[in-house]
Amino acid sequence: GENVEQHPSTLSVQEGDSAVIKCTYSDSASNYFPWYKQELGKRPQLIIDIRSNVGEKKDQRIAVTLNKTAKHFSLHITETQPEDSAVYFCAAIPNDYKLSFGAGTTVTVRA
Amino acid sequence: GAGVSQSPRYKVAKRGQDVALRCDPISGHVSLFWYQQALGQGPEFLTYFQNEAQLDKSGLPSDRFFAERPEGSVSTLKIQRTQQEDSAVYLCASRGLAVYNEQFFGPGTRLTVL
């Protein structure tokens, strides 16, 4: 099955700086890569996703890049704000339904 | 509109008890998923329904776990003879018909087995 690895496990940044989270996946059949944000005690919420026919996607301060050859994808958050503090999960879908999640990155934005 | 809802939000069970966790998906969503999230980990896939058909149950940890969705809407995850290792947050998600549609998650049920 699909194996998704995520780094780093924790990330502390100064407010206004950028945050980068990197993920690798194992199954070359994976073709959809969503990123979820989960605040403490809350449900995971989709913040951005990318399909395999696209190399980069941006939505305001958030961007995701995908390198299918290397089987890795990254989340970039620019101009971080305190409300960006949360756990972020990358995921991949090797078929059309089963999300395989990374272990998560706890992001702390210092004021 | 209403999102995915789950009940109960918290459940404490004594080891050996049976529990039933309920999921109400977004109206009209044909796909429904159950995930298990251990503390400090990402969600792990348990099972997948399309309408009332359970198409994949490969993630269920043991035969003590059983899920159903008899009318293609509400789903129940049942755990028999609970063990301490079953303690986790159980998340339900639903999705519209298209493959690349977002999976919308419920708030989860936090199960603690004593």
C-alpha cells in the first residue's frame, strides 16, 4: 500500500516568516494530494490540494508543489500568522478513495 | 448546510464492552469513510462505503470491528469486546460522487477504553 512520510514533525517559526513541510510517497499510482489542517480537538479541514497533472498550485499565502518523478510534494505557507498554528497533514490517494496520511507536522507561529 | 456529524463525541468504555459510533454524512454524499486517529498520529483508513455497499474494509484492525450503512446514509461503526488499544479518535468523512472531491470530516468520537 501507499506509504507517506512527512517532515519535519514539529516546526516553530517567527510570525511573518515562511513555513515549509515536505512529504514523500511510495506508490507511483497516487494522483491526488490533499493537505489538511487540524487544530487541537477539531476535525481535519482541507486547505489545498493538487492533482498529478499539475506541478504547483497557489491559494493566497499557501502553495503546494509536486514532483512526480521524485515522488515528493511540499506545502509552503508565507507570511505566517498566529492562526496558522495547528497540525498539518499531507496525504496521497493511490486509488480513488483511500487517503494515506503522513504523521503530521505541528506548526507553532511565535508572535 | 450541515456538515458531517458524529455521536457521541466522547465515549468511555470498560475493557470488554461493546460500543457503537454513529456518523451522519453530508446529505447526498454517496461515499463515506471511517478513519482511526491515534494520539499524535495521522488518520488511518478503516473502511469505505459507496452508498450502502462496503467496498473496502481492509483497514479494520480485527474482526471485532464492524461497520454498516444499511440505507446508504447514516453509518455505524461497532467495536465489540473493546480493548485498550482501541482507544483513539474515530473520524468519519463523506464525499460527493467525483473522485477528486474533498473528503469532509466529522468532529470525531474520542473513545477511551479503561
